[in-house]
Amino acid sequence: MSRLVTLLFAVVAAVSGLFLYNKKQQTTALDHQIAQIVEQTERTRAQTAMLRAEWAMLNQPDRLATLASRYDKALQPVAPTQFVQMSALGAHLPPVGVPPHHPVPAPRAT
């Protein structure tokens, strides 16, 4: 009888050891996945910061004014007289269904 109990406890210990080993391997795999996700997130944040800095540099008003004066002579800064009240907006818009006065030019090939 004691040999049967000893054998039963040995089997339980072996099954328990295999279960713990399996859980340890799963935990290690999850830790590896988490580390990869954190690394990818840090790379994405660094790229976002770089793109925001580049966007800020490209949208500097002085730079845009220089490019506008060089490539599109008709493009001018907004004048204060162009702003209207919402109640007076109807007088400044063309009637519905009428094409605009100035045709839109085709985009230039770059």
C-alpha cells in the first residue's frame, strides 16, 4: 500500500513539475512579446516626435511666404477684410448651382 501511495505522489509531483515548466515557458514567451511591444511603441513615439518637429519646420510662416511668393504669385496672405460675420455670409457667396467665376487650374506635375 505504501508503494502505491509513493508512486501516486511521484506521479503527482511529475505532473506538477511539467505543469509549472509549461507555465514558466508561457510566461517567458509573454515577457518577450511585451518587450517587443514596448520597443515598438518607443520607436513609434520617436518617429512621431521626429515627424512633428519636421512638420513644425515645414510650416514656418516665413518659409511658406517665401515659397508662395516664388511659385504662386497670386497667393497672398489673408487680409482682415476677407473675414465676414455669419449673418452676412449669404451676400458673399455665389448662388447655389452657379459655377465659380475662376476655373480651378489643373494641378502641376512635380
